[in-house]
Amino acid sequence: MSRENEQIVTIDGPSGVGKSTVSRAVAARLGYTYLDTGAMYRAVAWKCLQDGVPPDDEDAVARLLEDINIRLLPPEKDGDDVRVLVNGRDVSREIRSPEMAMAASRVSALGTVREKLTRMQQEMGAAGRIVAEGRDTGTVVFPRAAWKFFLDAAPGERARRRAEQLRLRGQEVDEKKILAQIIQRDRDDRERTIAPLRAAPDAIHIDTTNLDLDQVVDRILSHIRT
Ligand code: DC
């Protein structure tokens, strides 16, 4: 299949850059399905914490993966994150805490976890018409995607956006702590050996520091339409 035939859009970038909001909006405008790959890593992290398994114990995490069932469902209302079920239990809210993000980053460095989730993501995208968001969707999961984007923004701006998002969800936030976590998580995500966070060579870079949501979405759509 030629690259152009794959109706797949990938949107990668560091944490807090606005990937989820942008990706959801792009998917809605194109009538494509939105695939939040980070939610799947968070789901595995949630199961580790639930079962008392250290997120970097590869053997124990591999055993845990044998009986984990992760389902992603459309959000209940517009603007919400996808709903996530782990073995039938709705963990949508619990997986969105900064602590769960850190644990997700740790499990995401394990080869067994990446292999399993990458395979699941490729199956979910097999029919095309998908907007996939994450760290490696343009490099590893869908290397033949027709349109690839890499979003970035200054760390301070990303911390501000993430804090705002958590506040809107009614969570208490310490913006300095969020900034420190963002810097640490970026470093870990970029420096891991397997499928590190990086732009695909053929990705279009967009610095969103001074752009609002609509401007980012419009830029992406104008690239896709031309
Ligand atoms: O996008 P997010 O904040 O929900 O992702 C949580 C963590 O999961 C992130 O720090 C790294 C990992 N992740 C990954 O390694 N690969 C992806 N495609 C998506 C997320």
C-alpha cells in the first residue's frame, strides 16, 4: 500500500504540548477516529499500582500484561478525554493524575510493554481514518502514515497548560512541581532506548508556544488538505 493510501495522521510531541486537545479536534474535523496511545500506557501503569507491581520490574509487568484487557471508548461528552476501561473497570479519571503520568513514563520504557501496546495500536489503526497521538506514533507505530506532525512548546508554557487542564478537572495543582515533572518526563521519554520521543524525519514541526488551539488545528488541516 502506498504511503498516501494510509489515511493515518500522527501527532507526536512532549507532555503538556496540547496533543490531546489538538488531536481530538483534528479527528472531529476529519471525521476520523482519535487514538490516544498515552492512555494505554497510563492504563498499564494504573494496573501496576493497583497490583503493587513496581513499574520498572520487567518480569512482573510482563506477567501482569498477560491478563490485562484495555478498552478505549469515546468520551461521554465533547472535550472530555477518552474513556478507559481496564479489565472492565472505568479508570478514566484515575489515570489522569501527574503521578500516574510519571508511572506511565516508567512502564513505557519496557520492551514487553511497548511491543504489546504497539501491536494493539496497529490493529486499532489497521482500517485507517485515524488520528494517533503519542510519542512514537510517527516513528514506530505508523511509520507509513500519510501525515505526520510533531508539536513542541517551551516547557514553562506546557506546565501552564497542564496546570490549567488539571484545575478545570477540579484537581489541586502546584505549577512548579508540574514543571519539574514535565522536564523529568521529557528527559526520560527522550532518553529511553526503545522508541524514544523524537520527531519522524518526515514530520512537520509546529511550535505551539504562541499559538492557540484553533491556530494549531488550522495549520494541521491546511497541510492535510494541500
Ligand atoms: O501522552 P501522555 O502524557 O498520556 O503519556 C503518558 C506517558 O506514556 C508518557 O510520558 C510516555 C508514554 N507514552 C509513550 O511512551 N509512547 C506513546 N506513544 C504515548 C505515551
